[in-house]
Amino acid sequence: MKKIAVLLFVSAFLIIASCSQKSVPKKSDTAVAPAKVVTGYASVVKQLIQAKCAPCHIPSAGGNKTPLDNYDGAKKMADEIIRRVELNPGEKGYMPFKRDKLSAEEIAVFKQWRDDGLAE
């Protein structure tokens, strides 16, 4: 008799457990990761260079230093740009020469551009 009672109890438990409603996420309930925005030369970096590196590195503005006014020139110098803008005023090679240090956000733009593969 005890065996039958245990068997009925286990069977009832399994039936009740299998009948519980499980939550299955719907497609509309799942979060969609936003598309990664790639930092590009034309979209962001060029404007930063024009604002912070002119006139020295912009030949059309009378600059006679390494030209950064085009994608190829800036791409070749990307690592050097980052190295120099991370220096502190007074350190040899600091850029922008005789101007205020770029903000952390501005420096981050150059780093993100590099990390994104130097997109045009």
C-alpha cells in the first residue's frame, strides 16, 4: 500500500511539474544590441584635426608641418598623433604645440578611430 501511495505521489508531482507554464521569450521581447558606430576620418576625425591642428598641419591654411588634412596623411600618422596628444605640455613632442591639451574625450576620438581600423 505504501508503494502505491509513493508511486501516486511521485506521479502527481511529475504531472503538476510538467504542466507549469514556462516563459518563452518572444522575438519582440528579446533585446537587440545596437549597431556599433564606427569612428571614421570623414565623419569625426577630420573636424577634430581642423579644429585642433590648424593651421600648422593644414597646408591650405598655410601650414607647413606634416599634413593631416587628408585621410592618407592622418592614417599614416595615427599612432604618432595619439602619442603626441597624450604628452603633457612642456614634454618634447607635445601637441598641439603652444596650445591647450586636448580633452580626454578628444584624445579618445583618435584612439577609437585607430581601434575601429582607421576607417575612412
